[in-house]
Amino acid sequence: MKVLPINYTDDIERWMRENNGENAVGIEELSVTYIQPADTNSTSDEVQTIKLTSRCASAVGLDDFHDTADGFYVDIEIPEGGHWSVNDGDDMKAIIDDFYRRLNMIGK
């Protein structure tokens, strides 16, 4: 079974035909929830979470396979009206870079 970072079912079927009938599934959505302790301004044992989810700009097919990120954009959610603290922009960039790395690793 091969997991492909595509969601266009015609291309999943095409990939199976081109690979001697090997079974394959596609990814419709990838979601990662990151967690950290509360920032230093908090007086509680609060835990901060931020959820990144892939959203398809359009159907992602085999032509997009080598650069999966082109077919997806990232939806960022801070659940339940919470907040996420960073020391600088590099912290948030590291989280987004990690998410795209995970998305691009699928199928490789």
C-alpha cells in the first residue's frame, strides 16, 4: 500500500495502473496539533495548543506530486479561543516549516 500526497481520485487510480496494480490511498487532509506550556505571563498551569491543517486549493494530482505544498495551504487554528505565545517570528516559522516538511514527506 502506497500513501500518496494527492487527493484527486482519478490520479490515484492512474498511479495504481502505472504501478502494476499496487494499492494506494491519497491524503485529503493532514492535521497536526502542537502543544507548549503556558507563557511566563500566565499564572495557571495552562497549556497552549495551535492546530495546523492542510487545505486543498484545488484537487491535488500526480502532476503536483513532487511539490505537494503547491496544492495545499495551511489553516491555523487556536482552539477554544486560546492563544499561542512566541518569542519571535522564527518560532512560528519553525512550526509552519515542520508542518510543510511532514506534508511533503508523505509518499516519499
